[in-house]
Amino acid sequence: MRTLSLTRFIIGLLITLTVLHVPCSFAGRTCDAPPYDAHKVMQALELAQKTNLSLTNNKAEIAIIARVGQDLSKYHLRYSHLGLVKHDPDGRWSVIHELNDCGTAASGLFDEGLGNFFLDDMFAFETLVLIPRPELQTKIRSLLENGQAKALHDPHYNMLSYPFSTKYQNSNQWALEVIAAAQAQGINNREQAQAWLTSADYQPNVLHIDALTRLGARMFRANISFDDHPFDRRMSGLIDIVTVESVVRFMQMRDNVGQKIVLGL
């Protein structure tokens, strides 16, 4: 029994060294994380290793990656959050994504390993990976490395930000605007990215949120606002947002040779 435990520990340590990688080229978290559950840590690292192998076997250099951080089934959604994952020169994979700063109205960009990406209190240990065509991978990498992707980040965070307004930004919206900049010529700011997305027929998901729920969210959550949404739609309870599912639909419409992979435990 002790030998089995030691073996699991050694395997876990090796996986950790491979996937729990935290470079510091982007901002870090500004609050203390809760203590990790040992079983969930092992699950996160196992999923990270599985994802690592899939990306490597598919010869990807850049991909879009999503996780199930919370239960969104009442909105008919599976995935809650996505980022961009890139293959580093040292052979490891880094996820670049926008994260809300501890429930405040601010966000930062994070650059961290696959293990960290799956350690954020997952609702289910499942991931969706979308691998774009090679030419688009090259363009996304260029944006990540030359600072343009960082320039498209807006720290004014709103979990339910309107996709065609620059007043706020949420995590999925940042990734989508980077993807837009990679697909089009001459995009240097968020206004241009959103204009191109409109012309390219990007379609957000629509959440049905009643007035009482909106009022409660606005009063008690610093990271939720509705004032960037069109008045008529807001009053009808129709809230348009960038979801993982909407990004996947858009990517498959624009990039039908891309690969879609779902991995889970």
C-alpha cells in the first residue's frame, strides 16, 4: 500500500514538473487561492497531461482551450471559460487567458501551465480543444509574442459584457478579439476587432435573465454590469454574451479544417 502511494506521488511529481508551469510575462493573481484538495490536484494534473499528449500528437503549436469551471446547464452551455494555449520553446504548453481579479471589476492577463488552468475549482474535469489551421496558428502566435494580444486586453471587467461594446471585457471576449485580429488585416484595437466580427457574422449566445435577477447581480456583484447592453434587449431580458460555444461555432464556420477535441476523466 505504501509502495503504491509512493508510486502515485512520484508520478504526480513528474506530471507537475511537466504541466504546472508559471511563467511571469503576464500579470499574476491578486488574491490568495484556497487550499487545494489533493484528489482534485491529481485530477487536474491528469487532465493536463492528457491534454498535453493530445496537443503534441496533433502537432499543434497554438490552440484554443476551454474548461468547465461552473455548471451553466440552465443556460444550455457546457464550457465556462477559454484561453489560448501555445507550445513553448522548452517543450511545455502555456495557457494565456484573461481572469477576473477576485470578484472585483478588474481583470488581468495570465500566462500559466496546463496544470494551473485545470486547478481553478473545476465543476467537471473536461476540456475542449480547438486546433486552428496552421496559418492561423502562426498569426495567433505572432500576436501573443509581439504584444498586440496584450494591447487588446481591457482591465475593465464584466462577466456579462456585451460583445459589441468596448466599455467592458470578459475573458472569452478577449480571446475572441485576439482571434479576430489574427484573421483580419489591420486590426489594432478593440473597436476594429468588433467591427470585423460584426462583418464576419459572429453570433453571440443569448441568455434570458429577468429584471429581478439582473438587479440582484448588479447590486451584489462588482464584476457584473448590464449598462453596456442595448437598452431594448436588456429590458426584454435578452443578454448577449461571448461564450465558448459561440467562439467554437464561429471558428468552425470560418476555419472548417480546424480540429475539435474533447477530453475528460
